[in-house]
Amino acid sequence: VCDDGNTADGDGCSADCLSDETCGNGVVDTAVGEACDDGNTVDGDGCSSQCLQETASGDDSGCGCHASGRGAGWPLGLMLLLGLVGFILRLGAARRF
């Protein structure tokens, strides 16, 4: 991707020459302050246009929440809860017979 003739991070080319250390390139470059890099510079998707984790309110304080205010695991938690409810209902129906 780049080669600046040295093996130093934080100078526009990573030490391994695999990143140009710009936000939005899909590589998390901690040497230049990135906490995330989702391959774009769009706010509101969990990783801000400055490559910092976004909170529910849209700021960059680092909680890692999505703009909807729900953590990334909420769909899985909901599916597990619904599965448990379904199991309990089936168990109750099986005991009637």
C-alpha cells in the first residue's frame, strides 16, 4: 500500500507498509489515534468519521454502542429470550397431554 523507507508508525505509512494511516481505509491505526476503522468516514454507524467509537448519542466517548442506543449484541439476546419463551410454552403444552 505504501513504502516510506522506514519502519516507523504514525508518519503516514504503517511500519508494515500495509496502511496509509488514514481514517476510512479499513485498518485500525492506533499510532495515529484510531479506535476503529470500518472502511468509511460516515458518522452514526458505530465508528465515527474520525475513527473513534460512537455512543448512542453520536459522540465519540468510546462506548462502542450503535446510534440506535442498543449494543451490538441486542439482536442475539432478543433471539435467545424468544427461544426460551418458546421452549417454556412447548414444555407447558407437552404436559397437558
